[in-house]
Amino acid sequence: MPEYSRDFFLNLDSQDSLAPFRAEFHLPEGLIYLDGNSLGAMPKSAKARALDVVEREWGEDLITSWNKNGWFHLAEKLGDKIAGLIGAGPGEVMACDTTGLNLYKLLSMALDMRPDRKGIVMEGSNFPTDNYMAQGLIGQLGRGHEIRFAEKEGILDAITKDVAVVSLTQVHYKTGHLLDMKAITDKAHAVGALVIWDLCHSAGALPIDLNGCEADFALGCGYKYLNGGPGAPAFIYVAKRHQGQARQPLTGWWSHAAPFAFERDYRPADNIWQTLTGTQPILSLSVLECGLDIMGRADMAELREKSLNLSSYFIDLVEEHCGGYGFTLATPREWDDRGSQVSFTHEHGLAIMQALIADKVVGDFRAPDIVRFGFTPLYTRYVDVWDAVSRLKNIMEQELWRNPEFAKAGAVT
Ligand SMILES: *Cc1c(COP(=O)(O)O)cnc(C)c1O
């Protein structure tokens, strides 16, 4: 292993083509923020945008803003911007609703398109809301669907001819492992199944090629790597060839073929508008656009390379400086097998993370024993990796995590 030093990392920063992006984000002085995989940092432009929407668009222009300030088409406009980040085309993505709601809509559509099949393949260890939503939906449908839970290695074998839908998250929220979108999509299609990709931990974190992989459906978060703000609208993708082929269950008026005809009976739109429900949160959508506009200027290949470099250095440094303290790497080492986060298991993970946060290194803890660090190349510097591990080393050496104040979890970890 090479001899690393703080200067080594400062030097990497001085050569980093993505370094100028950091100035576009507000980051508290002295804080090393390694939790952009959970809540992205605030674009500086968000404040002025929010003020303008509140004061001028809402305050002055009031209802005329639906036309005058483009409110009615905002979900679609932002959807097209997100499309550019995930390998989708114009008219295939909407920015709307929440991740969970979008999964519900897509799963329902996909099951309708495969009426004779009962199987749904999901990863049991996935972020729970995906599984909960699927369980809620099949209970509601009452048509005998069954979820077949598989884990990473077993997924391909679980995709058999009785499967209607494969619904997976591309990058695992705990371990950061990256599934092979192309191989899994191909296998699903070979047996006649459809695929839904949850991109919560991959949109804005790595290059994604939905259309290149011939993905059917996808969805993801606006508030993680896309830096859209707390509770930002999520997004939903339906491949052009499937639009108008199936109904989604939340048949609100914005998904009607002619919302302002105010007809008595429902008629679905036959394009991406069919995925909407009703009036969208315009303040939140407006601020999400700030994050998308920054991300849209970044080169995704450069971003991916920096992300993997940051996370590789972090792994090297933790193993070198904190090797004897009981951390076990939970994230795959291979570049092709991971997203943009690094997780370790540790029996005192909760207390260690709280001690780190008190020392201004913000990551997060996922029960029962995962400490998780997200690497967001637009605003994380190489020197942050060095400094974060230095502080972690100090906490372990001095056993600062044993302080009783770090033993208790807040409502959100
Ligand atoms: C973050 C995340 C969610 C969050 O769902 P919300 O509906 O936004 O609360 C869902 N699924 C996955 C895989 C996630 O990582």
C-alpha cells in the first residue's frame, strides 16, 4: 500500500476537474458531510429560487403562475432533465410524488401487463418501503401474487417463467452493492417478465443506461444524490413502448387524457402523464430543479471515477489506520460491484457514528450494525477523506465513543 499523507490528498484536489462544483453548494464551515446519499447538500441557488417562487410566482402572480410560470408542466420539464441523467429519453420521466408511491404505481401497471403470472422477485434486504409497498399492493389486489425474496447472488436463478415482475434497487442502501442492470433485465425479458429499477442510490451517483438496457420501468429519489432538498419529489420512468399499455391505480385527474375537460369518467393519458396523480408540490419541485441543473453540467463518467477513487481511498485509509478496531467492510471492493458509498459493520456502530458526528464528520448508522459513508463527488474533496479517517482514528484510539451520551439513538439515525 502506498504511503498516504494529507498533502497527497490536497494534491489530488488541486488536479480535480470536478472541484469547482463544490462552490455551488452551501456547506457548514468545518463539517465533513458524508451523508449526501441520504440527504444531498443544499445548492446555493436554492435559496434565491425558493424566495422567487414564494414572493413573485405565488405572492404576485398567484393562479396565473400555472401558465405564466410553467407550474403545470414543471413535473414534465424536470422529468426530462432527470431523463438525461439516467439514460432515458424526453417524455419518459416525470418528477412527482414519492419513491414509495411511484413504486406502487409501477408495480401495479407491470402486474396488469402480465395477468397470468403471480411471481414478483425482490431483494429481501432492500430498503423496507419497497417491500412494504409491494406487500400492501398484492394484499389490496387479492389475486394471489407472491413475492419471491432473493439476495444478490440468487437473483438470476429466482427469475423463472412464472415471474411477472422483477423489482430491484440497483445500489443497495446498506452495503452499497451494485446489481448488474443489463444482465438482470436481459434474464427477466428472456422469461417474459418485466423489470422495475429503483434508482434511489444510483441516480446522480453513477452513469445509468435505462434505454440501453431496455429497462421497462424505473423510479428514484430526488433528495439523495440529486440534491433536491428534504422530501423533494421523486421520479418515475416508463419506457415509451409501455406508455398507455397499462393503467396505474392512482387515477387522479392529472393522469387523465384531458384534465381540464373535467369529464365525469376516467380516461388515462397515453403518455408519461398517465403516471401523475394530482397537483404537485410546486415549491419543492422548483428547488429540486436547482440540484438537477448543477448535476446536468457534470460529466457522469468523471463523477463516477471520482466517486470510486474517494471511496477506495476511504477503504484503504480505514483499513490502514483503524484496522485493529473491529471494523468489517460490508461494501464490495470491486469497482464494478459498488455504488457511491462505503459501509462497515461494527458492534458499536451507533456510538461510533454519534461520536463522529459530534466531531463534525457526518455519516449515518443503519441498524443493526452498519456505519455508512456516502461519497458525493460534486462537493466532497479528497482531503475530506483523509480528515474523516483521522478523526475516526482518534475516536477509536481514545475510545471517545464510550461516552454515554453517544449510546442513545435519536428518532432518525
Ligand atoms: C431512500 C429510499 C426510499 C425512500 O422512499 P420515500 O418514499 O422517499 O420515503 C425508498 N427506497 C429506497 C431503495 C431508498 O433508498
